[in-house]
Amino acid sequence: MPGYGEVVKLSLRPGLLDALLALVLTGLTLATLVTRAGGRPDWFVCVLVVLTAAPIALRQYAPVLTMSTMLGALAGYGLLAPGGDVPNGGVGLLIGMFTVATLRPRLVAAAMFLLALIVLFVSVVHVTGVDTFAWPSLAQATLILVGAWVLGEGTRRWGQRVERLAAQSGQAVADERVRIARELHDIVAHHMSVVALQSGLAQYVLDTDPATARTAIVNAGDASREALLEMRRLLDVLRVDHGAGSDYRPQPGLAALHELADRARGAGLNLDVAVTGRARPLPPGTDLCAYRVVQESLTNVLKHAGPATARIEVDYGERTLTVKVSDDGRRPARDHDSVTGHGVRGMRERAELYGGVLTAGPAETGGFAVVARLPIDAAA
């Protein structure tokens, strides 16, 4: 589209329009001066008139210098060629004031505003004299300058707001990427661990115990299908074209705790589940966080604890949900010491995201324990 190409070209050359504006304004100002002078203006006055408009071409690169030059030229014009009129009607001065207020701090804009008032005051006094000082004219010029300043200040604030929103948007995108990566890690790590263990078991007993091998293959198939289902749910959340026929399902929560425990038992883990307190619906984020903590912890037990018995404890307190996953397995020393891996760090960040805390490390009675405490509303 030609229109789109033109917009891009202009945006790549921000000084092009300023140069064109300066050229047109300078030409009109000189034409006005020649007409009033009867075709024979003084050359030095012409130079001053040019300097009241031409610097606009550089306003985006040096706004303070641009306005200072125009003010100096305006003061010289008022002293050398008094006629009661400001060259180009003061348009150049207004553009300079607007630019300074837009691109420079408020204190700099205030200083240039005061300097402009002084120049206007001296020019008017020189033209009319003190006795017949034209206060209405100065007041009108002051109000116009204030308007240009306010408009520039508003533009500057709008630009800052746009930058701030862009930064927040970028941070939100980064946070969402981290969340998605964590979700994928939890899904893949848990279910693929179960698939790997069950597949290895089936291969090991395929010839000697076909029934056990068949059960292991079924468990591996169930785990892989569950992984695909959860990944589909995650991808559905990312879709922007949810229609009436979208197969959208909520993310898992503690309501699916026993299904998660059954899959872990199917993978060969001896597991107990204990739920205390008044079980009640939880906020979706907190519910998913608790589920993922249990899922990741069971994955770590299957991968690192060896032959072990694990226990899941969920306590619904008045204002705190406590989730604890412990085991009595024997881990290598490097696993006991490494409580800052991706899995544990992801669980801790997830808990902190919802205002909770998570601790993970060797238990006093042996084995390993992960404890997450999440705040919940007492009325939930």
C-alpha cells in the first residue's frame, strides 16, 4: 500500500517535516517583511527575521538552542526594527516553546518560558514605551505561551505513559513466557518420568511376567495421553480464537489430587494421601499452584528417591493452605544439597507468585520433604 510506505518513510526521517515547516514559515515571514518595507528591507533585519523561523528545522535535535536562537533574533528585531508586530505572528516562538516542553524537563521549560516573557516584555516596552505599555497584548502573548507549554507538557506525559505501558507489556510477556515454560516443565517432567519408568519396567519383565509388562504399558499410555491433554489445555489458553466449539477445560487443581496419586502408584511408588481441614474451592491460581507443587514433588521422588514410600499431606487451614510431600528414600548427597535446581526453584517462584512460601530439603527423619504454604481466604 503506498500510504503505508509513505508513513514509514516519514517516520524514518523525523527532521524532514521540520525542515519543510521551517522553509515555508521563513518564506512567508520574509514575504511579509518585504511587503511592509516597500521592497527594500535592511539586510540585517532580514537575517533576524530568518532566525525567528529557520531554527525550527533543528527543534527535535536541539530544542533549547533552537528556542534561544529564536528569542535572541526576536529581541534584536524588536530593538532594531520596532513596528509593533512579532515576525510570523509568534508561530516560531510557540513551536519552540511546545518542543522544549515536550522534549526537556519541566524546569528547563519553565526557564525558557520566563526568558520568552522577558524578551516579549522588553520588545513591547521598546515599541510602546513605559507610559503607554500595552498590558493586554503582553497578557495575551503570555496566555498563548502558557497554552503551548501546557500542550507540550501533556504530550511529554503522554509519551512517558506510552513508554511505561510498553515496558509493562514487555514485562508481562516475559512473565507469561516464564509461566508457560514452567507449566511445560511440570507437565513434561512428570508424565515423561512415568512413561520412562513404566516403559523400562515393561521391557525388563516382558519375557518373564507378561501381565506386569502389559499393566506397565497401559500405565505408560495413560500417562502420555494425560500429558497430551494437559498440553492441549495449555495451548487452548494461548489461543485467541476461542469459539463456541472450543474444547476448553480448566487447569487441574487439588480436586484431581487422587488421580495424580493413582498415576504415581501406577508408576511403582508406594504413596499415602492425607487431607485435613475443611476442603473447599480455592482461587484458580492457588489451586493450580498447589497441584503443580505436588506433581513436581512426586516427579522428583520417582526420579531421585529410589525405592521409597511417599506421603502427601494437604491441610486446609483458616487462612493458609499447607501442602507437604515427603519421602523416606535415600538420595545421593548431590541431590540433598541441590535444592536450587530448576524444579525446586520453579515451585518456589510459583508459590511466591501467589503470596506463599516454599521450603525444600532433607527431612529430619530422613528422606526429603517439600512444604508449601499458600494464603487463602477464610471465607473461600
